[in-house]
Amino acid sequence: MKQRSRQKVLERFKKGLGLNISAMKRECPQVLDECYKGKKPVGWYRSLLELGFDPYEIEHELEEYVVCAICMKRFMTLATHLRTHHVTTAEYLEEFGGELMSESNRLIREEHLRLPHWEKAYSPEYVIDRIMEWGRIEAVNSMAFENYDPCVHAKAMDYFGSWDKALKRSGFDPEQVREVSRYRVWTRESLDDALRNLPAGQRMPTDVMLSAKRMFGSVREALAELGISREKFGKSIKYRDSEVEKVATLIKEAVAYDGRERVRKLKIVYTDNKKLIDARYGGLPKMARAIGLTEEDVSWVFYRNRDDVICGLRGMPVNTKKTHLTKLDKSLYRAIEERMSESFEDLLKEAHKYT
Ligand SMILES: [Zn+2]
């Protein structure tokens, strides 16, 4: 933004005047025009951010009237007035553009959008801003956009005549937008394909990232589930696949044990490799699943099942009484009480069958 424009905005701010699009358009049109010039417009939203304002916190001034472009008189709405000029609303809009209703009569009402509204009334500039902002987080092909912001989509068609024109005004190449959106019907296969073929060292395209998130919870999990090596991801790799494989082997060795020994060994592996496990898989249970184990295999519960219980009892003297167990190993006692259908005596016998 030019220095002079910058100053104008700051002056308005100091005076407590509106910094919304229509107030700017009325009073400093050249400042606003500057933001929407060229093939890659900056837009008012980004200009406000650049100046250090929060677009959601600015003052708003809404006009109560709309000016007829034919006679330059002010009206709440032009719909009926235009008859006096013998033009239809469509002809008028075709010729002059703009709005048929005053701002205070066309307040934005939708709420709960993923990208909340920051302006209070529609304007072509606001539509452009929203297309640009959505473009930072989503693919902006017509169909997708209509899903996440239907009213702005409809307004864009009114203002610009077609979605392609709206895209162009917002600095997007419609062909490129369509190309990106072609991948939007994501399947496991197409995502797998896209992830494997990402250009190294580049930021992941938003739609790839989002579909990974939609399908698997995160990119990391998608990679793990699809068995894709992270070595392909340039700078983002922290851990080599060979390292990860070593940890996987240690985990498998640990879970081959029963009872307390399994948990003890597992804890050592986890503590030593926590960062790798969390970064690559988002935790031990998820890693377990990714390497062909179950969550139960890596559970921290000492005595998950009968094998664990037998293993635990094997470490107890043959003449152990059930009452002793409450003192010797409370977890084992509880596991027998709560999870085993057989009696303590039978299980103890079984544990010492071969000794
Ligand atoms: Zn008129």
C-alpha cells in the first residue's frame, strides 16, 4: 500500500471512522481501488492485516441509502424507483453494476461458517477478499466454494457474471483452479498417488493435505497408513525409515513377552524413542497398528489377558494364597478378580504345571 493511502487509513482509524469496505469506497475510493488493481490484487482484508488491524475488529459504517446511477438521488432500494427511468433492474445492473439496496438493507446474515464473515454487508470487493482467503485454505473451484460459502458464491455470480470471472478478479487462474479441483474427488488410491509423487522439498498442496486429513486424520497418519516413506518429503524428514524399522523391531520384541515384563520392556523402548514414535505415528497405539500389531499389544495394562495372568502367577510361589496376592501384586489380583472366569487356585496350578 502506498504511503499516502496508509496515512489516510491511519487517520480514519484515529478519528474512529469506519474501515469497512463500503465506508472506504465512499470516502477514500482511490485507497480501495489500489488494493484491487492488477492480476494479483492484495485485497482490503490483507491490507488491513498489513497495517496491523484485525479485520474482525474494525469500525463499520454502513450507508442507509443507495445512489441511483441515473439521477444520482438516494434511495433505500432502487427496485421500484428504476421504473421511473423505464429500465429493469437487470438492465440497470448490466449498465451500471453496483447494488440495488442500501448496505443497511443487505446485511450478511449467515453464521457459523468455517471462515466467519468480517464485513457486515456484501460488496464486490468483499467477495474478492473472501475468495482469496478461502483460496489460502481450500480449493476454490465453483462447486467446492458453493459448499463452504454459498451466499458469497451467489453474490460472486451476481457481481461478476461467472465464477471464472470472479476467480480472475481474485487473482486466480480458472484453468489452474480446475486442474487442482480435478483431484478433489479423493480416493485412497488417488491420495496415495498424490503423496508418492509430490515434488520434493515443496510445500504440500492444500487439497492433498486436507484430503489426507479428511481420510486419515492427518498427513502423518496418511503416510503411515499408506506405508509411504517420509524420506521423500525433503526437509520435513526427521527420522529415516531405517531408524523407524529398528524401533518397530524393538517394539515387536518387547510385546512378545507377557505380563509385567512386556510392559517393562515396552516402556524402555517407548521412553528411548518417544520423539520418533510420536512424530512419525502420533503415539504408540497408532504405531502398533501401522506395524501390524494391535493396540492391546502395546497397552500399559500389566495383565491384559489369561497369558499375562499365567505369566504373572508363574513368578509367585506355588503355595501362594489369594489373600497374599493383594499385597504381592495388586494388579494381578485385580486382573484375576475382574477379568478371569477361572478360580485363582486353578490359574496358579496351570502356571506351575511344568515346574
Ligand atoms: Zn434515478
